[in-house]
Amino acid sequence: MKKWVTAQLDKRKTQEIAQRYQLPIFTALLLTIRGVTEKEDIEQFFDNSGQLPDPFTIKDMDKAVECIRSALERQSKICIYGDYDCDGVTSTALLYSYLESVFANVTYYIPDRSTEGYGMNKRALDKLKEQGVELIVTVDNGISALEEVLYAQQLGMEVVVTDHHKPQDILPCAAAVVDPHRLDDTSEFTDCCGAGLAMMLAIALEGDSFTILENYSDLAALGTVADLVPLDGVNRMIVKEGLVRINNTDRPGLISLMEQAQVEKANAGLIGFRLAPRINAAGRLGSPYDAFSLLLSEDDEQSQELAEKLNDLNVQRQSIENQIYEDICRMLTERPDLALDRVIVVSSEAWNAGVIGIVASRITEKYGKPCIIISEGDDICKGSGRSVSGFSLVDAIFACADYLDRFGGHPMAAGISLQRERIEDFRSAINAYADRLEYMPLLTVKIDSKLNPNQIVVDMVHQQQRFEPFGYGNPKPVFSLCGMKLERILPLSGGKHIKLVVSRDQARLNLMKFSTTPEEFPYEEGSLLDFAVSLDINLYQQQEYLSFSIKDIKPSDFDSETAMLELQLYEQYYKEHYTPQLVGYYPTREDFAVIYRYLRQHVRSVYTIDSLLAAMHSPSIGAFKLLMVLDIMKEMKLIVYSRTGDLLNVQLQAVSGKVDLDTSLTYRKLKEVISHVGHHS
């Protein structure tokens, strides 16, 4: 379940924008929803000139340029010190390639994820000194490397830091510190990633943005999309320009990568879901140098070999990721105490640290709560976490700093390292922090607008395309189709996906639900449902057809928010956190009868909480009562039952004779707790 949040639409403002700027009403609607309502902002949003702000407005950019130019004049050996993720690899490739083009004496270094970890380290600096490096330029790292920068200087090497992560109270003692998050930086580049900043440094060195955009915006766009920085302002310009170059590329490596990823024409979504994961796979499971070499390769045969290698690593990554995901789902079923926690914290020595962040996102999506997955080492354990909007994971982790060796991140994602023996203490501490909240923030679906299914036309998608590239900070619009009758459920691709035929009034639409089999789909034909969908176009025999991709489903007019809050109340009850809200949630015998009767009359085993509640049409039964009744029925062997997040697996059992509810320990305890809470409230 998710809470649907529909954007507030100012119809008067929409009409005003459409008339004043002579725009189609649907375009004006999307602009209004995004808060782009002033002439200057609208012109900038749709600007295709490729005109970027002056990079010298970034603090210390002038010092960085002076230092690098001085090294170029002396032919000093320069090292680009990067990172192993897509942003770090593209940053390194971009700046190395540019400096090589101006005949610099330049090399590069990317640390190994498993043996060195993120950022600068002293052993690497020793190696670079032995190689005769005189100047180190960091990309996508360095802002927190206070000791390492000082050590490099002691070895006789200058350092220029370019980074986009937030600095500590003290900046590195470097020749230049280019980071738009510096408190004294007032530039427009705050949201740039490492690759974006590397390109700005190249523009500042070259003195000509056109040449740099022409040659390097493809690499900058790959890093920008992959690093999930907001796709507005400068980043939007970078990705727009970069997509043009990617789709007309003459880089053998990029051509081979796109072939392996089956990308004919790239957009931001395909970068994020097909190209970037293959680049990241090198750093997660292999060597980031393979991805680096691929991006700069000028040899067709080498490019093909490297692209195939990255593709194989990505397949391996997906397999490992799926195995870890299945392990965790099984663990949470076997250990319901972990699933009841407000912050899920799980660990295993069998899990690869390189992919646990991706799995954490999937667990958060499935269970609707923050999740931290820890890969156990012999001594040091590494964890990666994801959160839901409204619960700052980094603040929660900071509150548990006593249990951690290292930590960092931002509200929606964070990383930690800790001793193995502190894992359970950390899990208890972060959940004690979360338990201080009355309710946890809910997982949400943001809806741009409701649509009338009778008025949707292909031109809406053409208008929507003007808002590309879509991504973090500029998401693809999601629309709701409400009160739709589910006519048919049709399997596709051998049952891997389904097509839903739905109707309302005269409209009849085909909606796609990917990665869902007919057996897993919890709603029955004839149900009235609301759909959150995105719009696309399918081209068939030169004819354009509307395509609808389902993002979420709920029963029509179902109160998801109340159900989700009751689910939290249920989980807190089992953790013995009893609150006055429990009064009024005691299930009656009639509630038991309604639920049992429905299960007996509808022979299926897969439900979701919302599908079962909506199908029973009982106003007295909410999520708390439903789950308690199922627990009691399970205890009394009336059903075989398990719950995974919102998914309920229920199978009715043959019963002889009458069942006495008062023999249920679960039922009697609930009655006692509610009586006690009610007496003291």
C-alpha cells in the first residue's frame, strides 16, 4: 500500500499560463504542477541553447585552473583521482580525456571498492608519489579527505579537490577546493554531480563551453543521471546536451555499451536503468578500470569485448541482487520480529557489499519502511540503507553514532561501517530512535493530476516529451485513472507480465503491469480500481498508440492512509508498544464471521491488505482487525497464513466441529491489553 498524494492544481493559473504564453492547456498544467510559472523560468525550462553559467562563479575555480595550467606548462605529472561508481568513472574519464587532448602528462587512479573503499587513501598516495605524480586532481571525492590531502602535501604533491559532497566544518588544506556546497560558494552549481563539476573545470580550462559540450557532455550526462542529482537548472542542460551526443556518438565504447544494453535511442530513463548499471557493475563486482577503458576506447574489437564483460557482470549483479533479496524476504518471514521493526536492519556474511544498496531500495519499496542491509566481514561490517520521504535516515544514523565506526549520507540514503558485535545494539538503537515518533512517514505515490479516460489523446504524450529529460527532481508525470472497472487480466511474455483491460463510461484502455504474473495479481475481474499510470506512445505499423504503464493500484475510494496507520498500530502492538489508539480495535464475533465467510466463498490464496478489505465491503473491519483476525485464525488452525509486507497468503483449512474463540491465547491477550489501555486512558 502507498498513500496517494495528488498535486494541488491551480486551474486559474493554468489557464492564465496557457493564454499568456500561447501554450496547450496540458503543457500549462504540467508547468503549473512543477511550479514553473514565470516567463523567465518557462523559457529556461524549455531552453535548448546549451548556454551554461560561467564556471568561474564556483569558489576556487580560478585557483584550480591556475594550478592545473601551471602543471601543464611545467609538464608536471598530473593524476586524476576518481571513484568506482558511474559518476566517479565518468568524471575520471572526462577530465583525463580532456587533459590528454591538451598534451598533459596525465594519468588516473580509481580505488578498488572492496580493498580500498571510497575516497583517497595513504597507500594509493604512496604509489602515486613513486610514479612521479606532482599534482592530484580529485573528482567526485576529496572533500572529507583532510588527513590524506595533508599527507599528499607532505609527500610533495599538490592537490586540487573537486567534489559535490557536503564538506565538514573544516575544508581540506588543498591548493583549491572546488565544491559548490562550500558555505562561501554562491554559484548555480550546487546540484551538480562529480561529472558535471569535472566538465565545468574542463570548460574553465578551455575557455570555450561549446567545444567541451561537443566532446564531453555525453560522459557528464551519464554521470549526472546515474548519481540521482536533480534534473533541473544546470543538470537539465547537461543531460539535454549529453543525450544529443549519446544518440549520435562516435565513441566505439558507448556504441558497444548501447548495443549490449539494447538501447537504440537513449533517454534519461534508459541511462538510469540500462547503461549506468552496466558501468556500475564493473566497480561493484569487477574492476572500475574496465568501465573507464570502455568509455575512452577507440578500438571496435576492444570495445566489444569490454561491453560484453560489463554486460556479463551486470547479469551477475542482478543474480546476486535477486538472491540477497530473496534471502531477506525469507529471513523476515522466519523472523517476524525483524519485519515488525520500524527500521528493518538485517545482516549476513553471505551478502556482497557492492549490491546491498540496490537491494535495500527494493526492501523499502516492498515493506514501506526504512531498511539497512549489512554485509558482515570478519571484523568490519559495511551497511547501506534507504529510507522513505519524511524520515531522515542520516539523522537517525547520526543519533546512533556511538555504535558505528564510520557513517554518512543524506535523508534518503546512507552508508555505515561497524564492528560485527555491535550490529544488534545498532538495530535496537535506531529502532528506539524511530519508536519515539507517534507514526512513521508513509510510502507515497505522487500524482500529478487526475485524468478523464475519455479525454486522453496521443498529443498529450507529445506535449509531455517537451519536459524531458525525466529523472530525480523532474520525475516523469504520473496520472490517476479513477473508478475503472477491471474487465480482463491477460498474461504476456509467458506470464511474466500482465495486461489489464479496464473501462469507464465509453473509454476502454489497456494498461501494462510489468513483473507481475496473473497468479500474483490480487484483484479480481469486475473490481472497481484506481490506477496510477505513466503515459507513453507505442509505434505499430507507422501508427502511434497510447501506452499506459501502471505504477500503483488501489481499490476505488479506498483509504490507504488509514489502513497504513492501522498497520503501524498492529506492528507496534506486537512489539508491546501499547497506546490508547487500541481502544475500539477489538474484533467482534461478527467481524470473524465476515472474514471467514469471504475466504470460504472466494477460493484464492493471494491477497493484499487493501484488496481483501475492499472486497469484503465491511465498514467495521480495518487493517488492524483484519490482521489480528487472521493471526487468531492461524493460531486456531482455521487457516495457513503468512504475510510479507502488504502481501497475504491465506489458505483455508478443513475444520470439524465448532470453534471457541475464547480458547485463543492471542484473542484473550488482545482483549486484556485493550481493556487495560482503555482503563488507563
